[in-house]
Amino acid sequence: MRYRNRKTGDIAATLCSNGYQLPVLDDVFHSTEYLNAVRTGQINNNDILLMYSIDGAQLYCDKESDCFFSIWVILNLSPDLRYKKKHVLPANFIPGPNKPDNTESFLLPSFQHASALQKEGLNVYNAQKKEEIVCGLFLCFFTADTVAIPMLNGLVGHTGGSGCRIPCGQQGRRKPKQPTYYPAALKPDDYSVTGCDHPDIDINQIDGPNVVKYNRNLQVVLQSKTKREFNKNRLLTGIVRPSICLGFDQTRMFKVPSDIKLNFTGSTKPDFIIFDDDQVWQAHGKLVAAMKPYLPTSFDRPPRNPVKKISSGYKACEFMLYFWALGPGVFRPFLPHHLWVHFCKLVCGIRAIIQRRVTQQQIVTAHKMLTEWEREFEEKYHNQQVSRLHLVRPCVHAVVHAARETIRCGPLNLVAQWALENTIGNLGREVHQHSNPFSNLSEHGLLRAQMNAFKAIYPQFDIHPALPRGAQDLGGSYVLLCARDWDAQEILDEQEI
């Protein structure tokens, strides 16, 4: 738990010796949000920093079984520890299969406890100093996917007029007589939809989250006196209601919404449509599958043939390897050259952003590549045609924010939902009472929280599994294993020993 204080001291020393510049970012403590909070005294040495994460999941692939999980992650621990199973704290569980009418009522108990600890502090015994200390809670990040995040931030959904998840305030555009908005920066030709016909937007001038602007817009929505006025203000501001996170002590958290984080018509076929030919699609799928022998065995799951599996259980790690690792190679034989170069710009930016350790120069390069990619995407794919407006999905706009959010929040893979996805997976595997899976899952989550607390209080009961016989610990998380057969072999001659 002392990792945060040591890391903060190292960062302060680096800033003083390097002209107040951080050459490398490898944790959330390198973020401008955290450093500003430390500088202003909002975060103290004894404080515990938390990240809350919520996401939905389907327990069974062959029947409706949607539900929601949420967890707390303790950021004081080092990245090598904080995402481990025994350090992740289950927060709450929302059963299904029907979507809850009032999701905030399920979040309230967990948030109520956190709010009380914010105000009163948590009494902790410091065994090293042999004294009792009072630890405050500081809430850093609230994370969710695109669908679930309106529960936390109180904003419109991703199809709304101001659907950016950051939010940056960019107004979307919609097709005539259609309700769905798309974050297109370029105005389509011959386009006159009221409220959406604003001029082209320079994506280099797009801002990040603005607390002052958010509070001002929230007051506009709260002062609505009629339903009609509310709908007008909601469309104008992108705010539906106050965020539930505003119930916390605002001096003990990153400011809302900064803390809330967050996929053809015509007679001539565009050149970006390449996989409508079944033979081309089949050839591409075989090429992807043929890459498996060349990938390290340490990779979680090599991407399978997308022709056969992309719509039936294709894993997130498979998509990541498919697009960001193999993509430039497996798409090159099929994409027109100018589109392949365009795709490589996206890969260049994303590869830098998702690193565990990223340099300032890599962030600058990533921002350049991603903004160029977004602008060229609209020029090449959207082409300012109303009929193609739906191609500009929210994720196309989101990449513009990625580099700046890395500066503001630290490496984004540390505030991503990988820990929650892993928790959903291992808790889901513990469900054995399939006649009542939601209650069974809830009990397993409670048991997990109790066991984690018990092991934290009594470390002697946290028994680590022993190494296999003959293995040697090499340090640095590496173990040298003995050579052995998978199956027992009968020894017929003593010389074989």
C-alpha cells in the first residue's frame, strides 16, 4: 500500500530534475489529474485511491441471462498487484435477465458506504509504525462501457445529439427524419437538417471534459420547467440528469465529468467494400488462421478464422491481435493501397496508446496519427454523403481523445475494464446452481469479498501455491521448469533412467 507514496516521490524528483517534464508515463500517478490533486492538497499520504468499474455480461450464450457486475480497484497497489483476483473488491451485482428500471438504486448501497468513509475516514492499523491511522478515500475513476456509462454520468446515450463519452460537447448530425445522431465533423453535401447543419468542425480544436461548462449546462437542465423545455435543454447540453457521482464529496474525487471514463447505397460500389466477394473473404480468413503457428504461446488466444468464428464467440483478445498485431499484414493483400496506409495510421496510434509504458514522444506521434486518421476516415468513407453518415460511429470520434486522455489519466490500459472482464469470467465459472444462477453468483461475489478481506487481515492464511517439483524461481516472475512428458512412460531398461 506504500507503493503510491514511493511512486509519487519518484515522480516529483523526476519533475524537478527534468524541467517539470515526464519523459515516460507508466501509471495513473503520472496523470495530470492526480498530480494536480496532490499539488493542491486534495490527496494526502494516507489516502486510499479507488477506481469503480461496472459492466454488463451474459452468463449463458444460449439463453437470456444479462446481468451487471461492478468492482472496486485499489490504485495504491502497484499495477502488478492491483488487478490480481485477491485484490479486486466486488462492489455489487445486478441480477437479470430484465434490465433494471432504476439502476442507480442498485449502485446506491455501495456508493453510500464509500461516501460515509469519505467523510469519516477508515481506521487502519499501521503495523510498520505500530500506530492507528485514519485513511481517507479518494475516488479517481468511474469506468463503464459505452452502453452502461449513462448510469454513472447522467448524460445522453451514445446515439444522442452530444453523444461523446468524454464529453467534449461536439454536436452530432443525423439523417433526415431519423433519431440517431453520428459524430461527423464534416458537414454532408446538400444537408439542411435543423440543429445539425453546423459548419465543418476542426477536430484539432476539440476540447476534453470541462467541469465549469458541465456545471453550467447542468443548471440549465435543472431549471427546465416543462417537458418540452427539458427535451430542448437535454438536446442542447447532452445532460439528462445529475450524475449519481455528484453525491460524493467533490473535494475527495476527480471532478465530474472528468473522472468518468469511458464500436451502402448508390449505383457505384465504394472501393472500401472488399469483403462482399465470398472468395476474397474466404481467402482473408484462411490468411488470418495461418498466422497461428507464428504467434508466441504466451498469447492468450490467437485469432481464429474470422469467416467461421467472428460472429460466434470471437474474444476481445482475438480482435485486438487481429486488428492491431496482424492487421497491417492480413489486410494489405486486399485493401487498396491508400486505404491500407490509412489503416496503418490507426494501428500506429493505437499500438502506442495501449502500451503499459508510453513515452511523451509516442503520445505526440499517436495524437498526430489518430487525428489524421479520423479526418481521412470522413474524407474516404463518409465522403460528406448523407447516405454514409452512419459510418461515422462513436468509436471513430473517440480515438481523437485517446492521446490527450493518456496525459490526463495515465496509460489507458490501467483504467480499462480488463480487471472487471476477468472478474466476470472467474465468478461466472463458479456458478454451479444453474436453476438460480443470479442468486448463486451474488453469493459467490459476497464470499469472494469476505475471503479477500480475511486474507488482508490475516496474511498468514494467504497461502501461495508451491512451485512444481524441480522448478527454480529465476525472479522477475519467471520460473524454470523441468522437462517432463505429458504422459507416464513405462521404463523397460535401467539405462533409460
